[in-house]
Amino acid sequence: MSIADDTYPVARPSLSTLEERYVVDALRSGWISSQGPYLRDFEERFARRCAADAALTTSNGTVALHLVLAAAGIGPGDEVIVPALTYVATANAVAYCGARAVCVDVLPESWCVDPAGVRAAIGPRTRAVIAVDLYGHPADYTALRDLCDRHGLLLVADAAESFGATLDGRPTGSLADVTTFSFFGNKVLTSGEGGCVTTSDAALADRMRLLRNQGMDPQRRYYFPVLGYNYRMTNLCAAVLCAQLERADEIIALRDRVIAGYEEQLADEPALSAQPVAAGVRRAPWMAAFLVGAEGDATSRDALARALARLGVETRPFFVPIPDLPAHRDPGADCPVTEDLSRRGINLPTYADLAEPAVKAVVERIRAALATIV
């Protein structure tokens, strides 16, 4: 196979003249650092969009997670339950606090953390549960809410990938005690880097605001009663996000179309299985996600990725299981669903500007690549 003349990256941001106009306005105003009207505007509008009382912008999604755990007082000796299949930031934020991430397997019908596994993992040192909305699919917050309430645990939603999703009609951002978002360049909404936290817990929101701003007393400038962090977002990033939020419905609809196109056109390919969607869930269209081969197949996904790369189609594999990573290694973790999904999962090019003819072209190359490996 020869390299194609036209190539398709796995992700590309959707940026318009509106983002440009708002950024230029922020530049000309002189408000380019961590104060300014776009920050206030975005936080207010994002909170409303997520049906939460408060939204706090951060410099990225990883520090948003750390900010939540630090504000909750989680520290050395504590344990936080996390899914074994997630991006490393979920477990890293726990480690930053000196706590231990306890990994639990995910469900094959949602790819999200298994509430039964969470229940079995709760112990005397457990302080919180972080549920991850993997590839835009909300976790089972109804079951997790019940568990956390019964055991007095903080329920955190890592919604880095699920802006725009709903569960039983309720939007991501209002399904847990506190929710974190990422606005990295490949996310549904982006500012290049950036993050946010939503919550309706006023005391927790105030604590996070204190820690986010180096721990400075809001009533006494340059007095720092606690050790804090510089986790603030800039007004320039917020200007981009204000434009992105105004265009959110358009961006989501376009990305929905891309994923639907793949799923409809590849439905007859026996080697591919589309992401499952549970009842009551409206998935966020972050990445088109498929499994390659039958359960236990450890080679077909990588062979397909290599064949597609030669044809000019960029892909990405699913995450490496957290217990397999050196910083979080846990040889005793029993997560067979995670292991299988990690070996077989692949993400296809997904971005708002991928038009229908381009989706069709990618599908044709997928068919050609599959013909060489099966």
C-alpha cells in the first residue's frame, strides 16, 4: 500500500472567526493574565450549561482533579478508587496528594467503572471515588451516588472527555459532588490547554478558589493562610472558550455526525465493534471508538493501526491500564475487562470539520486495511 496524498489526523480543533475576535478583544483590553471579563463570563455560562451552582476555571484538566482532591483534604494514608481504564492524569492527581489510587475494573457494556467493583474496593482508608466518563460515556452515577452516600465518600466525575453528555436528561457537570473538565486541543471544547471544575457545594467551591490562587486570603492581599497553587486560567484562554461555548451545539452536532457516519458505514464489518451506549445515556462525541477483533485478540488492533498509518489515517490506541504503568504498578490488580479493551480499542479521526465525503474516504481505507490483516 502506498502513502495516500490526503491524510486524516486523529483530532483537529474547530476554530472560527469568533474565537479570533474574542482573543483580539482580550489582547487589546490588556487583560491577558488570570483576571478579566472573559473568565467571569465563561465561569458563569459554563456553570449554567452544566446545571451547577459554580464553575472554576483552571490551567488544565489534570490540576482540576488535583485541586478537587486537595480541597477535600485527601492526603497521605488515604485511598481513592479509580477505574483501571483511564488516562494517567486520573491516577496522577491522587498520587500528587500522597494518597493511593485503588484501581477497579470497568464494565463491558459501558467501558466505565464497575459499581460492584467499587463497592468491593471500599475500605477504612477510602475517601473518594473518581468515575471517568470514558470516551464521552457517563458512568453509572445513580449506583455510584448511592454507594458514596452510604459510605460518606466524595464522588468525583472526571468528565475530561464528556462535555455535552447527559444521563437520564441531566448534563455532565451535575452528576457528582464535583466534576472536572479538560479543554485540551483534542476535546469537544478547547482552549489549547485549560480545565474547569463544577460543583454545587459552596464550601468546596470556596476552598478550591482559595487553593487555586496560591492560597491567598481573599480579604487580605498577599496574606497566605494556607499552602496553595497557581492553577489559574488566563483571560486569553477564557476568550477562546467563550466563543467555543457559544458554538458548542454546532460543534457537538458536527462531531455526532462524524461518529454516526463511522458506526453506520462500518456496521457490517465483523472485525469491528462500536462503542456501546447504555440506556438513558446521551454520549458526548469526543472520539469514535471501536474494538478490533474478538475478545482476547492481542494483535489485530495494532496491525490495523499500522495499515491505516500507511494509508494516511492517524489513529490512537486505548489507554494503557493504570496498574500496568510504572508509577502506579499493581501486579495484584484483577481487571480483565480493562486489559481486553486496552489491547483491542482504537480511536478514529474525529473532529467537527471532517465532512461526510472525508468520513467515507476514511471508511474505505479502513475496509482496505482490514482486508490485509484478517
